[in-house]
Amino acid sequence: MTPAISNPAKPVSDVILIGAGIMSATLGVLLKALDPSLTISVFERLDAVGAESSDAWNNAGTGHSAFCELNYTPERPDGSIDISKADKIAEQFELSKQFWSTLVLEGQLPDPTAFVHTIPHMSFVWGAGNVEYLRKRHAALLYSPLFQGMEFSTDPAQIAQWIPLVMDGRDPATPVAATRMAIGTDVNFGALTRALFDYLKGQPGVEFHLGHEIEDFRQKDDGIWRLKVNYLGLDVSRIERARFVFIGAGGGSLPLLEKSGIPEANGFGGFPVSGQWLKCQNPDIIARHEAKVYGKPAVGSPPMSMPHLDTRQINGRKELLFGPYAGFSTKFLKQGSYTDLFKSIELGNIRPLLYAGARNLGLTKYLIGQVLQTPRERTAALREYYPKANPADWQLEVAGQRVQVIKKDKKEGGVLEFGTEMVTAADGSIAALLGASPGASTAVAIMLELVQKCFPARAASPEWQARFRQLVPSFGQKLADNPALAAAVRKHSRAVLRLEA
């Protein structure tokens, strides 16, 4: 192993961000907005920012608001619909839009149309049972001010006006239903990440280090973290020091968290899930679809595998994708190593991994089936949402890699989580973000929580409290309980971000 060169003369960074994705970008800009004097160093193993999970081709690009994602509104045993998670996720995305709006107004983000666009969010189902579920879901969501304006229809003619591809060639004897939220969004998180980092790079006290990998780190008695950093281009290691470390490396966060040695990391494991898209190559077909259409996920499938037929805006072009098709790889990152999963296994997480695996055999079976799918089977899945799909119009593309969180559970030994998990040290000096969906859409909410947890005294100060409210006007208030505020901040954000009404 290459010995690390120490440079004691270099000042200690206030903050080190590991990973140059949407989470690190959001946290870096947020901290600089709260205290412009902070010094920040960013380390990324690739030679570009936003190139892994944040890249537009590696995620769904959905501004997750629970408008169309059916897994956020489970049906209770008594048949009623639980909208609590939907309310939470819708509110979190409103926080993101408020933050972006402030950055646009303050000149820290350029033209918002470079990263966010209006696109209707729709749920589509077929079969009597699913139609009834969607009807109840729609009725339940209308009780929340965050879902006002959602349309519902079982009329094939109306649905055909909304999504002609989905209805063209469909059996008229099959009952169908759809909901439509006109104010949904498509977000290019890769473009947003690059824009945030472009701003951050121009700020005093900020350093960027691409092509650098964190080999190891430890906290010394003085509370300062020492990070052994390898410059991959020259295979030279050096020691960097920081008062606070954020691990925002996507699927690579778990191995780094394990290296930190903090007791809070004990017992966490990861289950990697890969994905693929079918990308439409026919401009005439692309032009006929104008929506994000989500359906019901297959039994045993992870949330990231919810089928959807999506209109996207990527790098100035309109695209049409269907998927994702789930798969399994032992890599934790798309550009990672096949040994990632095995290297993550430690004495402290073997038990949770085994228990979670035993309780999720259905997921394992589902993933094996997805891996073994033939082109004919993939086309059959597409035709459930676009009956007249011609395989010649579609090309298979590799999507991103996600790592679902496995953690200790006193009752069940180990559980598989499908959301995001923030892990922080007791002294607040290091934090890591694990997990996947809804991820990028809720980055602002997650980072606001992290700042308050890791910088409690400063976060509670009048100065930071006032700045929080400048950056996110609804900070500290619950939009689901305040219809007037919800309508006001949504209207403001849509105007600033130039989103169509």
C-alpha cells in the first residue's frame, strides 16, 4: 500500500464532502449559504461530477411528489388508504423546489429550464380490483392540500386524450383507470448537480478534487478526522483533515461508513439492485407521449422497479423511456467493482444480512427472473403499457446501480429498507446517507435535517434560523396542515422555476 504523505501546514477543512453527486452538492451549497466563511473540500473518485446515480440516464428523473407512485399509498387491512408517506414525500419535494427557487433568485443557479420541466404525473391501472384501489387512493389524497387538482377517470376516451400510446390497441373490455396531476415535474438531477457545483467552485474556500478515492479515515483524540486520500492519476496518497465529514457517495457510502469505525455504523449492510431501460428510437412515437405514467409494481419487486413509461428532457432532447427492468450485480456503483458486496460483509452485519435475506426470498426470486428475461419478455412488459409497441423502435440501455439498506432490528434480526437512511456519529462530526428512492428529489429535506442534527447549536441560532426561512420559506411548518401556505409556496416556486401552470 502506498504510504500517505502528511501536510500538517495545510489548514484543516471545516467540511469534507465525499462523492460529487446531488446530495453533496446540495449540502455544500446549503452550508455555504448559512456560513460563507466555511472551507469545503470535495473528493470524487470519477473524473466528473454527477456521473453516477445523479446522472440523468441512471435515475428516473421524476420529481418525486407521490402524485403517481402507488407504493407511497399502501392499502390498509381494512381497505382504507394510508396517505401519510405520500404527504411527507410531496412536502419534501416542495422544500426542494423552494430551495432551488431561492438559488435562482440569488443568482446561484442559472436558467431553471436547464434542469426542471413540467410534465403530468399519472398512475394507470387495469382490472376491477386495481381500478377500485385507484379510486380510493384518489379520494383519500384529495383530503390533503398537496394533492388538490388531481384528476381521476375510468373513461377510456378521456384517458386516451391524456396518454394515447397507453390506450391505443388496448382491449376495450378491460376496465381501466388513471389519475393525472398536471403540475408534475421531470428533473435532470445530473444537470442540477453540475449547476450547483459550478456555483460552489467559484466560492472562496472551496476545493475540488476529481479522480481522488478515500482509502481510509479515522477520528483522532482532538476530534479532527484524518482521511487517507489516493490521487488515482498518479497513485499517490496523502492525508487530509476535516472537522466534519459527509459521505454522500451513493452505493459507495456503505463501505466508507464501515471504514469510519463509528459505533453507529455497526450492523448496516447493503443489497445492490441494478436496472435497465428500454429507450425509444422513433421520434414519431416519442412525440405522441407527454406524461410520466406509473403502474403497480410486481409482487416482491423493489420500489425502484415500479414500471413507468416516461417522457424525459435530457440534455435538450425529448426522450421516452420504459422500465426500469431490475437486475442483480454485486457492484455497489455502476462504475464500481464486482467485489463490493463481499467486501461490505463484516462480523457486525452478517446476522442482519442473513435475517433480511431469509425474509425477502420473493425479492431474490424476482431479481433472478428479471436477470434471465429475454428480449421477448421485456417487450411483453412494455406492451402492458404500450400495447402496439414495436421492438424495433426500442433499444436497451443500462441504468444506475442502487444499494438498498439492510439494518439491525431487535425484533426481526435484520430488515431490508427501501428508502434512505441517514447515519450520524454521536458527536455530529460525520454523517453518511445510505439507500435509494426517493433520494435526489428529497435532497433538500434530508440535508436540512442533517445540518440541524450535526450542527445543532449553530442551527438553533437566530442567524441560521432566519437564513433557513430565507432559503426555504416554509421551513419549520407542515404544508399538509396549512392549505394557504402550501398553495402560496407552490405558486411562487412554479413562477420562479418557470414551470407551466
